[in-house]
Amino acid sequence: MTPDERLDAEIDATLAGTVGPSADPVVLWLASALRPEVPASVQRSVDAVLAPRALDWDTRPASARERRVQWPVRLAAAALGLLFASQGLGNLVAGHWVSRNAHIPYSDHLFYESGLVLVAAGLLVGAAALRRRWLGPAVTVGTPLGVVYAIHGIPEITEFAWGAALHLSQGAAALALLAAWWRCRRYSRASSREDRV
């Protein structure tokens, strides 16, 4: 091992906290200079900003009032995520059946890719039922996608009842998610402050 490599190894060991008895005093001084003690007031300020917020169902127990506000958001996110994922899985495994009943040409490539995208969207939206931090992306992705599917599904009422029911259910779940999110927005505003930190 060259002297430079030994010095690099000693610096790595010192920064990792595994200092030997023969450590170079200059390396020890430089390493301690890079690790100043954080003042207690600064630590308290950071802890106060990062403290759990209302509607933070994944980090602390919720009060009865918070649970009443949370369950519609979680339920709508779970329902919309399940609807997107089930349509995606249907595209992946039953694309021929969908194309035959919707009277559209079957494209293996298109059904496969749209199936993957819908499963991914379903997982994203469904994650908001478990983790509050996914609520913003779930509303941003799920609401417009569900509403567009509902509008697109209206003509299917006379052609393909299962498709129309699926798309109209997606629209209803998307609007329910948006309404529930809007209702509890006063609780979720704290998350924007948390995100800035």
C-alpha cells in the first residue's frame, strides 16, 4: 500500500468513527473540524418543523376527528387505484376479449403497454391509501385520468356495458378522491411546509 493509499484509508476510518491508537493528529483535527456540534436550539427548530402533522396516518395515531376526515380519502384512493390496476391487468391478460367487446382492433403492443401504465397508475393512486405523502401525486394523476376515462366511457354504455361501468366507476372514484382531498386540505397544508424542509 502506498503512503497516499494509507492516508486515504486512515481518513476513511477516521470519518467512519473507527480511529486506531496511532491516528494522525492532523487527520483527527480535520475530521473534528468537519463535524461541529449542532446547537440544541437549531435541533429543536428542525424537530418542530418535521414533527408529525394532522392527517399523517403513516407516522402517528390519529384522533377520532382525524380518522373521520381520513377514511374517505383513503377509501377513494384505494378504490381508484384498484380500478386502474384491474383495467391494466385486464389489458395484459384479456386484451382480445376487451377489443372484441369494445369493437376495436386488437394490438398486442398497445394493450401490453397501456396495461403496464394503468397498473403503475393504480399502484401510485393506491399508495395514498397507505401513505399520506402519496396523496398529492395520487390526486394529481388519478383525478384527471379517472375523469377522462369516464368521459371516454360514456359512448360505451350502448356498446360494452362492462367497459362503461368500469370507466364511469373510475370517474366517480376520481371525483370522490378530489372531493375528499379538498375537504381535508386544511389538514394537508402542513405537508407543503414539510416538503420545503
